[in-house]
Amino acid sequence: MIIDFHTHIFPDELADKALAHLVKNLREYEPDCDPNAPYTDATTAGLISSQAAAGIDLSVVMPVATSIRHSETLNNFAAAVNKTEGLSSFGSVHPKCPQALYELERIHQLGLKGIKLHPEYQGCYADSDETIAVVKRAAELGLWVLFHAGADVGMPPPVHGAPGYFLQLREAVPQANVILAHMGAFRLWEQAAELYPGMGFYVDTSFSLEEAGDKTDCFADIIRLLGVDHVIFGTDSPWADQAKALKTVKDFLLEHGFTHQDAQAILGGNAQRILNGNRG
């Protein structure tokens, strides 16, 4: 089973406007970025069509609460997506929202397996008191936490999710199940390789190999240092083409000496274990 653990969609009535805003930021801060992105219209139907063409069995949607206002509507949408065949969804809260801890309990009651936090979009450092409080409560509820990690192509500095901040978070909440997107820290991969071993972090592969250039050997180091069982395939659709990203990861694993069993774990087995409720 192949699972894309990192995708994005919006409610149909919001998708055009939301995608246009994100594309504007992308072009402003990264004028040399992929001119073909986005690769879907960021709707539910668009993602389902994309994953079918790519040969992906399940896509996991990662919404982001970008406002400190209560994220009830966003998580209701996530719960509806979670019941859609071929899709699963995490929820999200904004760490600075006064109702964040209450909403985490509701996310748990809705049957969602975890939450997505985005230090750059949320303007909240990964080791801030607010973030630590959210991650601690998520851990108590058995929720996984997937972070955008590292820089973001659509956001200016400073980087709120640099590897050092995640070390501080881990010290504060050692029991949390934490997944760090973009191979642990987008464009800060050497720091990730140096700091993450022994920390128990998971990483996903989303939007990394496509951007790394001559740094891809560092990814093989990260996989071996963290362990194959702590690496999860993701694409960041619609910002990457799911079919192309899947082929890129498969080729990378083969070229760097990973076994067929390793590839099966990374491309779906590890994600399936998480979604089935098994803790790390």
C-alpha cells in the first residue's frame, strides 16, 4: 500500500482563493520556483484524481490553522475528509488560540489521528510555551503532531521551525510522537542530520528531493541515522506532482542501497502503522 502522508486541500468554495493567495506568496519569495506548480486545484476531487493517476492508495491531508480564531470549522472539514474513500486527514489548531487545548480534545473525539502545526504560517516558534502546551496535550490524547520543519518557500525569515527549536521541544515533551516534514528541516538538512539522531523524531519526504540539488546524499544519512521505520513518504501536493514525487523517492531509495522492504516501509508501511493507532 502506498500512502502519501503530506497533502493539502481546501473546501471547494475556498480552494480558488486560498490557492491564489499561496501562489502569489510563492512567486514573490521564490521567483525561480517550479513554474508548473500547483499540480492540482486543491479540491478533494482534484487530489483524488491526482493520487489515482500516480498509483497512490491513500492521501493524508494536513490542514493548517493560520488564524488564532477557533478552528472548529477547519476541523469539521477535516473530519468530513477523513470519511472520504481514499483520503484521511489530520486536524490543526493555532498554538496561540485561547481554545487550542479544548479543540485538541474535540479533534480526538472526531477520530482524527493527529494535528499539523506550521511554525512559519502560525508565527510561533517550535519551542514556544504555546507550542509546548499544545504538543503536550496532544501527546496526552494520543495524537500525532506533524510539523512543517525548516524554512518555507513562501515565507520570509526568521525560521520558526529550525532544528534547534525542535530539540528544545523534545526536551520539554519527550513522550510526544512528532513528525518533522521535509526530511526534518527544509533547506537545513545538515543541521537535521547532526542534531536529530537519538531524538525519536519521524520525518517525511515531502518537497525535499526535488529541491535538494547536490545535497541528496544527506537524506540517505538522515534515513539511516533515524531508522527506516521513522521515515514516511509525502509529496506536499499540490506543490509537487504526486506521480513524479513517488518515482523520485523510489529511484532515490534504490540508488542509495535501500532494500525492497525498506522501500515498502517508507512508501506506506510506516504510515499505515501510524494511522492504525500504533504509537512510535
